[in-house]
Amino acid sequence: MKILYLMTEPFGIGGVQSDVLTLTEDLTAKGHIVYVATTEGVLLQELIGKGAIHVDIDFHFSGAAQFARALKQLRQVVAREGIELVAPQSVRSSMVAYAALRVLPFGYRVAATSRRVPIVTTIHNIHNPKNFKWAGRILRQSADFIIFESNYERNRLLAHGLPAEQSAVIHSGIDLDRFSTATRTAEFARQYGLEPGRHLVFGIVARLSEEKGHNYLVDAFAKIAQPRPETRLLIVGDGPLLEQTQAQVARLGLQNQVIFAGMQRDIPSHLGLFDVFVLSSTRESFPLSAREAMAAGRCVIAPRIGGCGEVVEDGVTGLLFTAADVDDLAAKMLILSDRAAVAAMGAAGRGRAERLFSRHVWVEGDEQVYLDWAGLASHTAPSVAMP
């Protein structure tokens, strides 16, 4: 089957891009041909290396002319390449797909089935409340079927016009084998001035941007750093607020306890340095970083927002706190200064990741929906179970 993914953002570092990398690799290995329409980003060559055929289309339109250009390019690619299924990864790209393949006269049909090209959208997250109020109605019209990563996102759109039978939840998965090697080695720890067994390490892997709430995390860490001088905070990532966060650390006198690792591609090795993974965001849908931390056997502190409660089982695999509440976050970090509790929750987190967030189950689920809607399997209701 020829599958065309549509992406609004450039192919750089991010959760959606990570998902498309995995789907490309696994679906290509299954014999499908994967096209990805996106603009250039730092991970584009890695995507091509995993087997994708890149199509340069910009879906981040801001006016009618850009919308029309994307529409025209999409129609041309679908016809020229014989695309059998279009898979937008956002509401915006779904609108372009609908306009290109449904609104304007378009004679192309899939040769194997004589069906028009199905539009199967995946919704990862919709952060802006103004957008999700309209997204349900837009997707009801623009997509044949919608895959949601989380029940949280699906429920929001069900409340705003999306019929339940038009969607299902398939949790995006983790390469569990990749994260099973996340062990702390003394040699690697020394690169960051850490001593295993002595230092208790809280850590975050996230872009340093406003919605990730690093400022709340640093303030919370300051509250436990003095009574627990053996604690360390390891910040993995880069972004526009890096210098501001570094200045905050200096202002609080935490330079000896807060470590900036910069952007890293070897996430499992860095998770291996953590005792506790902390997600301090003020906006989240279904956080990949928290699921990766659990796959690495790390307990997780996460905000009580979005789909975080679907990832972290409060009191079992980690703790939930009130987003942007520094005192509550500090209290949860203090509770998880107990190494025995940390180890038990980390083991429970790995077990939960194995049950719910398997890469194999995710890819198989997406593939079956694609086959159903492309008419390459029995084209009845999709076989994915509705939650």
C-alpha cells in the first residue's frame, strides 16, 4: 500500500516527527511504500534513511494563496504516485486533503479497489482551546476516520461535534527493547559530575520552551536542594528559554546542583542517569517523554493535565501534581527522595509500558485501520476496538 503522511511542521525534533519516523521504519519493513509530505528539518535525512519518500509541501498556510498551493501540490502527488491512502497528522493538513480530494473535481481512484483515496487523520494533540472547539466539526467533514493517541483528545472532540463511530484511540508506542538498556554506568555518570549511589537525580528531557515549565521545575528543585544536598537536577534539551533558565539557576545559587546536558539523541543513556523523571509542562496531551521514561524503568512525576493521567498511574508508577504549582511539585519531589519508593514505582512503570505502550501493538493497529479504509482488507467498520 502507498501511504502519504501529511505534516504541518518541519521535520525536526518533536513527538509527531518521532511517531512518523517509527511508522515509516516499521511499515516500510512490512512492504508498504511510505511518502511523507513536509518541509525540511534537522531529522529529514534520518526519515529518508528509514525508507520514506520525501515530498516537499508546506501545510503551514496563513492565507488563501498558500492553501491553494498546498492543495494543488497534494493533488499532483496523489495522482502521479498512485497514493492509496492519505494520512494527515493535523487538522490543518486534513483540511487541505479534503479540499484537494473531495471538494474539487478529481477523477483519480485507487487502481486496486476503484475507491477514492481515503483520508485517515491522526490527532496527536490540540493545545489551543479555541481550535478544538471547531476541530470536531472540521474533522467530521474532512476525514473518513480519525485515530487519536489518547482518550483525552478524543473525548474533547466528541464533545464538539465528532461522531464516536468515526474514531478510535490507538496509543502510540515505545521501542521497549531500546529503553530496556537504560542503566546507569559510573563512567557515563562521571561526565556530568554524578556519582551513582550518592546523588539522587531528578531529570527532564524536553525542549526549553514556555509550555514545558522549566521555570516551575527549577523553583521546585530549589525548595528541596538545601535540605537534600545530595539531589541533582539534570536538564536534557535545548530551546529558546535555555539562557533564561540558566540565569534562573544562577540567581538561585544552584549551579552546583543543576546540570545542563544540551540536546541529546541518545535518550536511553540519559534516562539511565535519572532516578526520577519530572515533566513540568503546563500543556500536554499524551507525553511521549513520560512513556519513554517509564519504558526505561523510571518513575515519573507529571502534571495533572491532558492525557498525563492515562500515562502515569498516580501512586503506582509515579505521582501527579497540579500544573504550575511549585509547592505541590516540590512536595512530590520530596516524597520521591526515597530510593525504595523510586525503585518500586520505576519497576511498575516499566510493566505499565509493556502492557499499554508497545510499539508493535501501535503499528499493527494503525496498519489495520489503513488497510480497512483503503479497501485492501474487508471494508467494514475498522477492526480497532473503540474505548
